[in-house]
Amino acid sequence: MLEIQGLYKHYGKFTALNGLNLELKKGELFGFVGPNGAGKTTTMKIVSGLLNADAGDVFVDGINIRKDKKKLKEKIGYMPDFFGVYDNLKVVEYMEFYASIYGIEGKPAKKLIYELLELVNLSECAGNYVDGLSRGMKQRLCLARCLIHDPELLILDEPASGLDPRARFEMKEILRNLNHKGKTIIISSHILPELSQMCSTIGIIQKGTMVLKGTVEEIMQQMNVSNPLLIQVVEGQDKVISLLKRNPFVENIAIKGSNYSIGFKGNKVEEANLLHSLIENDIRISSFFRQEGTLESLFIQITKEEEGEKIEV
Ligand SMILES: Nc1ncnc2c1ncn2[C@@H]1O[C@H](COP(=O)(O)OP(=O)(O)OP(=O)(O)O)[C@@H](O)[C@H]1O
Ligand SMILES: [Mg+2]
């Protein structure tokens, strides 16, 4: 559905996008995460055709966005990270205005607008002034506006920012619902755990480069490998160190009494092999597990790295 290849964008001497790559399949609900200034909005604006890249290619459903802006606009619904001021405009009038841009008028427009307002739980506010809506309502209205031309790809720049927990929950439900209806969705956020609950895939951008992309499970697995393996040894401590040192996946060992904290770069199978070899050598183990981390700690760890080392998942 979306293919971004080697995207570069400079603002003067500043490099905002530094060879960004991304590939999304139809039906993905993709969480685009990164710290302030990482390049999320820049990427989204380029994909939506609102900003030109300096180099690189973007294909939306096979369409080269440089070559066919008109077709691109039919395919994409873009929700910006800010909401303008709409003096003296009612919710319905606001929607009618956007419908007319796409040539939808009269009865079909009314029907569509009421369906969309229903979808974003705003039916009861149809006659209210836009400027009188709460922030959460405005954001939902903005989403409804993006859906007017029934786009296949939704690009939503921080749709849940500034919302209270209840409004965030509602926004998430609406987006899940849209995804189930077949829309491919990109949502940006600074908050990784929040996206991980609803997104099928997550990408982490740092200084204009995608440093990590995968399913939530893949990312958790990647994170787990960087957490220590914790082993408690009841008997056979004299042999443990030499056995551990012989294992190619052991990177370092810290010992506190009978507790061993091991930097272990192996996967689950290699963990099982290590446990097996310890038991085979008559070492009695009372516990053996990976220290659990959180997605938040992974995010902080990745985005702290100065040059953002590439980790392929
Ligand atoms: N019009 C502009 N002129 C100059 N620099 C810009 C412009 N737009 C963005 N930048 C810079 O490019 C970098 C990337 O900005 P961008 O808005 O894409 O980041 P972001 O990931 O969306 O951040 P945030 O989480 O704060 O929304 C930032 O350092 C920003 O200062
Ligand atoms: Mg932004």
C-alpha cells in the first residue's frame, strides 16, 4: 500500500529526513513513533503530497506521488497535528464544505455527513459551532473530514494528542473500527506503549531514519535480547562461571551471592540450550528467566543512542 524509498528532506542545512525507508501492506495499522523533531510530521506531509522531498521515492498503492498528485489525493486522508479556527461555522457546514471540495453535494452529501458523524460519535453535535467543540470532539470531527472521499490510506498526525484518557480510548476504538473496515492507517505519537495496544506494526524514527520496525511481538523480542538473563543457582556454583564463559552467546556476567545476571544475546532456543547444559552438568537452578522490560524502556534506550544504530527486525 505504501512504499517509501530513501527519503531525504533538508530545511536549509538541517537534515530532517535522512534516507528514510518504510513499507506498509494493505490493512496495516502502523504506529509511527519518535521523539520531538524526529521527522514524523515531515514524512507524513510528504506522503500526503503537501511537501516535496529532496530525494527518494514514495509509492501509494503503486502511484508515484511525484507524478500523479490528483490520484494520490483520492487515496489519502490526512489529519494534521493542529486544528484551525472556524469562526461561525457549524459542524454540518464544516463537513459540507469539505464534501463540496470532492464534488459531493445535496442529498448524497447530507447522508454521507450524517454517517460519518455517527462513526466518530458526533451526531448529536451536528448543529453546534465548530469553535465551541471540545478538543477531543474537534479531533474526531477532523477525522470525519478526512474520511469524506473514502480514502484507502489514512495518515493521522498525533490524533490522540492532548486528549484525556476517555477521549483517547474513544479515538482508539474509532481507529480500530476503521482498520477492521479495511483502511490502512498510519498514526504518529511520542507514546510507544499506547500505540502498541492497537497497532499491528510499529516503526521507530530517530533523526530522520527508521531505526526499528516490526510487529509488537518482534519488537518485544528484540528488546528482550538486550535485557539480562537472571539465574539463581542453588548448587554447583564452582562450575557455573566456566560453563557460562564457554557459551558463545554470553557477553558478560555479574554475580551477587547465588544470583547471576547475564548479558545473553541468544534467542529462546539458545536460552533453552544454556539451561539444558547447566542442568546436564549437575548445576541446580531454582530460577531462570529474562528480566522483563517495557516498550517505554526500549524506546528510551533506542532514542538515547547518539547515532541511532540500525537494528533490523
Ligand atoms: N518548515 C520548517 N523549517 C525548518 N525546520 C523545520 C521545518 N519543519 C520541520 N523542521 C525541523 O525538522 C525536524 C523534523 O520535524 P518534524 O515536525 O517532522 O518532527 P516530528 O517528528 O513531527 O516532531 P514532533 O513530535 O515534535 O511533532 C525538526 O527538527 C524541525 O525543527
Ligand atoms: Mg510532528
